[in-house]
Amino acid sequence: MEICRLSSQPAVIHLRQGQTAGINSIKTPQFFPNIKCSLGDESSTKNPDSKNRMFILGMGFVGKFLAADLKSNGWEVAGTCTSTARKKKLEEMGLHAHIFDANEPQQEVLDILKFHSHLLISVPSVLGVGDPMLRHKELLKERLKDGNLQWLGYLSSTGVYGDSGGALVDEELPPSPTTELAKARIAAEEGWLHLACDGRVTAQIFRLGGIYGPGRSAVDTILKQEPLSKGQKMRFSRHYTSRIHVADICQALKASIQRPSPGYTLNNTTLCSSN
């Protein structure tokens, strides 16, 4: 076995006008030395047709934004949500939505995965549980081993770096999680990379900080005149914070899809973070 091959030139990410290039790339094998696989050219030939099909496990704020973007560019997009109300809203956007419980995944929904060329996981880890989907990794393996999947992306968190004391955080800093939830995130990253390697699928990890965008900005918070959340109150004690616009996340995801770089981790550490 050999370590996953890495592209010599990471994909170019085009940020929105006026944004700084705060998404960088670094090889992840140094952080996950026990994950080894050899993709060769097999992952590029798994899909017998040319139709791009994305399945998003967890169509929340980022997933819904990406789904709408891809659909407007001719992709077939399907995904999961957790309630009838959310399903209705997604279907009104022209998306195929399935009500899904990651703790007890329905086999008929997992069966759908094998017909998709791309998979994005946007299901957060749960304290005391870890990644709820990876508790059923044997079911996932069974569904994906003979499927058409070519690319897998996992949305993680910059919280895996721990408390930097205000110093600049980028991908060259080894993760140092201090909370149980952050440790669960690292375990989930490793779990999804292992699963992708077993299925000979290109996989990338995306570590995200505070996400903002339409309806989720400092101005929106003021206009809503609602009590601040625990996370918002914590920001008052920090000198810096890490923030990224949802559109920039989607640009990074699409760049990864267009020019996959197996074994790379991307994050959005444009500013110092002490979370």
C-alpha cells in the first residue's frame, strides 16, 4: 500500500470580489499517518455515465446553498433533512429531499447513495456519540463499494485546532483539540478518510470556522433583536475570530470537485482564532 497520491497543484479557488485568499491547502497524511490508500486511476472511472449527481447528507445552511448552486449548473442534486417542514422548503427549490435520521439511517435512503457521483457530509458530531453516520460504517461500505461515487467531502470545524492563544492558525498547525466535541471531529475526519480509502474514492476535509451569509450576518443579528446565543456572547472575549462566507465555502467545494487533490485539508483561517 502507498500513501494517497497528491496533486502537485491544488485547485484554484476564486473568492468573491474583495475577499482575501484565506483558504489554503496542506497535505493531511502528516495528521493522519495511519490512513494509507492507493487510488491510482480507478476513482475516475467508477461512474459509467457523465451525469454529475451530488448527494448531500445534511442539507443545512451550507448544503442548501451548494445544492442550489450546483442545480443551476445542470447537476442532479439530492440530500437529507430532519423534518417535513424542511423537506417541503427544499422541494420548493426543486431539490430531491429525504427525511433522514443519522442515528438510525433508513436503508432505502442509503441505497440511493450508490447512484451518485459525489457525496458531501454535513452532519455534525454529537457529544458522547461522535459522528452518528460512522456508527453505521459497514452499511455505508456495503452501499458505496459497488456504486458510482468518485468524490467525498466532509465539512469539519476549525475547532480541531484548539486554543491558539490568539496566534495565527493555518493548515500547517497540527490539530490540538481540547474539547470532547473537537476530539470527536478529528475522529470523524479520520473515519471518513478511512471509509473513502476503503472505497477507493477521492476524499477531502474542509475545516470551517464561523459561517455567515444571507440571513446570517452581524447586521441580521442586530435587526432580529433577539438574545445573543452562547457562541455570539463568547466572541466578546476574543481578540479575533475566524469567519467565512457561505459562497466562498461553495467555491472551495466546487474547486475541489473540478480538480480533486486526495489527502488535502482546506480551511478558512483568514484571521487569528482563539476558540
